[in-house]
Amino acid sequence: MRGEDGTNPEKAPTRWLAGAAHALGGLLAAGAALAVAELVASGVRREAGPVTAVGGAVVDRTPAPVKDWAIETFGTHDKLVLRLGIVALLTLFAAALGLLAARHRRLAAAGVLLFGVVGVLAAAERPDAGRFDAVPSACGAVGGALALYLVAGRAPAPTGRRSPTEPGPPRPDFDRRAFVVAASAVAATTAGAGFVASRVNAAGRAEASAGRAAIRLPGPASAAPRMPRGAELRVPGLGPLVTPNADFYRVDTALTVPRVDAGSWRLRVHGAGVTRPLSLTFDDLLRRELVERRITLTCVSNPVGGPYAGNAHWIGVPLAEVLREAGVRPPSAGGQADQLVSRSVDGMTIGTPVETVLDGRDALLALGMNGEPLPFAHGFPVRMLVPGLYGYVSACKWLSELELTTFDTYDAYWVERGWSREAPIKTQSRIDTPRGLARLTAGTVQVAGVAWAQHTGVDGVEVQVDDGPWLPAELADEDSVDTWRQWRWEWRAEPGRHQLRVRATDRSGETQTADRADPVPDGATGRHSVVVDVT
């Protein structure tokens, strides 16, 4: 029996079925848009994909306190969380557009194009944007809009009728077969595009990895001084003196780790006061006399007692030699530039005081880390590091350019966002063992950790239990003023809940302050403490 409008009420789809079909259409369209965009990005460059471009724009515009919260909450997984968040919002947006398509198919398709515009603008405005970076998002938006228009045309209206804005007679009974065919075609096309994109990207990653694996770093002309026998304490729970590459912290803004080809890499040195501009290849640096040093690196986002500090063997070219070869002089000697701006292949900019780089410390263009070429996540093929300065003013990864300028004429990435221009590392100490809220047995307990005051040196560490006196801890032998120093203290633990605190004193006689401050604008302060239960 058919109604007056020609439809069969018994076969008319329910509102729930119609809504589910249209929401599915929206999700399929979003999947198609991403797959097409990633496929095109694999031919342009991986970083031009919409998720990476939009995520990078979000990172750039996120206030510093929010970034610190994300790093402290999610650690090195903060970028994964951001990606998942973008995908989750995209999923909700896509489902909403699918439901809109039930009544306004063309308007919903236009919504997909609008979302593509967001990706286009995000890609085009990235500091490392290439000429064709906007193309993947544009192609993805067109593909997604077409997919939504196709699937929505086969999906049922909530009552089996066409929407009032659609021309033509009422729809016939819902043709499930036509809808399944359309949805399957879009899904298959999406899967195919995604598969091809993943294979192309995998091949690129494999090629980059093979290139890195083929590099053999020459022995340094100046090896790191022999490590003192007593520099490393053997205490269970205490982190090693030298941090393995796999455990070394990573804090940066790159959603996708750049995989740079060392063979085509170039470093440009230019700017104010440069009398001999340089363009150096990776092989040019390998042919120079390399030096090896153990240097502790610290992130300014590190909270008191936090994990974002690590010590490694670095091998590279002295940065001061390269700058002097280019004719650079420090401001104290009449040089024109007081800021060295290092640029990454992903557009990051870091500003470093020229005077500091040229004051005799072991500032490096690092090529290797712990006996191997730099890992991709830590800056391969070349990164910069300057002992005694927080990473955001000294440790540019994936380095591509060094420009000499002044602090008055240029603000680097983090300075634009409210961080200080200059940021010497503050004296800090940390309790590694026992951990917070550990349950201990009464008796002798080994309390141990690390302390650092890079380029100054640590002269003392003290521990306090509850509100008792500060008692001196045993210091391991010093490796160098540029590395952290291990310490330990034997505690006769008595039953009860106790709070342990630690403080360090550097070689200048300054004791670590008890005043707590957030990382912004130039590093956290305060004293690390842990609470333990003794039975």
C-alpha cells in the first residue's frame, strides 16, 4: 500500500536510520578528504598534510602556559594527543555535515570546502611553507565535497521524501543497494588513496633511514676528556650519567619529525657582520676537525624535578670556528650582530647571544649523539647546542640556516610568545630515588639524584627531611662544568610519612632558591621534594 505521495510507509526509513546513513556519509567524506590530501602531500612533502599543517598552526597560536600544561601532563606524547584531538574534532564536524546533508546537500558539501580552506590557510602560513604546501588541503577538500555529495544523494531523507530544497518528485523507497554501492565506492577509493600515501611515505622514511645508517662519523680530533672513575654512582633507581638516545627527552613543536636527506642538506651562514657568507654541506662538516664533548641539555619547560634534562656525548664542529671563518666578531670586539638566529627546516627560529657563543665554551654544530649520527628526533643531520643556555635559545634541531642580526631588530619564535631573550640555565637538583609516594622499610635508605648548573658547576648538594636541618650529600666526581652531577645520601628512615627535599649550590656560591616560579618566561625555580611512607 502506497501513500498519496507515492512512497511506501512500511518501507520508509526511520529517522534514526536516515540520520545514521547521513552521519556515515559525512565520516566517509572526511576520510576521503584526508586520504586524498595525504596522497597529494606525499608528492609535495609530508609536512604539507592538513592534520600536520593545522596542528602546527594550533601549536603556534597556543599560549605558553597551555603548552607547558600539555608538556607537563602528556610529556613527549603531547603531539600525539594534539593529533588525536584534531581527528576527534574532524570526526564530529564530519558527522554534523553529514546530518546537514540530509536537508541541504549542497550546503554541506560547501562546508567540507570551507574546512579545506582552513587547511589551505594553515599550510600557507607555516614558517616553513613551500610553494605548493596549500595544494594537498585544497585537493582533499574537493575530494571530500564530491564524496559527501555522492553519498548524501543515495542516503534516505528522514521521511523517505526529498528535502524541500531538492528539485524533483518525492524520492522512491530507500534503495539500500544504491547507498551501499556509493558508500563502498567512496570507502574503497579512500582506502586505496590512503594505502598509496602510506607506501610512498614509508618508502621516503626508509630511504632517509638508509642514508643516515650509511654515515660513518670520523673519530674526533679532540675527544671528550676521560670520565673520572667516581663520576657515576651505582645506586638502584638513579638515572645513568649519560642518557641513552632512546631515553633522551624530546620537546619541540614539530608534529612530524623531519627526515632530512644529508646528501642534499645545506647550512647557510649570512647576515650582519658576515664578511664571508658560507654555504656548507654535510660532507664539508665531516671533513673538518671534529670535537667530542659531554654536555647536559635542559628544556626551559622542565618543571622543578622534571624529566626534561639529559646528558649525552656530542660530536660536532665548534660553532665559534665556523662563525669566525665567516668573519663574525662578538659585540665586545666591535661586531655588528648581538644575536645569532638559527633556523630549522621546519621553520623554527631560535635566537642565541653572539657573545655567549664566542666566549670560549664548547658551542657545537652537532653531527652525532652517543656514538652515532644524530637520531631524526634529535635533529639529524645537524643541530646546534650551546652549554649553559636553555634549549629554546640555543639548541636548534634540523638546522638549515644561521643568520647574524640583533635582538632589537628580530624576535625569534619563543620570544614572540613571551619568553625571555636570554636564558642561562638555572641551578637545579632532582631526587631520582626514592620516588614520590614510595613505600619504604624502616632502616637505611639510599636517597640519590642529579644536580646541574651548566657552565658554572655544582659544588654542593644538601637534603632535608621534613623540617629538619639541611644535611650534606655525597657528590660524585665532577665530569665537567657542562654536565650534571650525581649525588647520594644515606637516610636512617623511621616509620611514618616524610617529605624529602633537595637543594644544590653552584660554584659561584649561589644556593638554589626555594621560591617557586613557573617555567615562563625563563625557567622554573624552586626545590624538588618527594613524600614517602616508611613502615
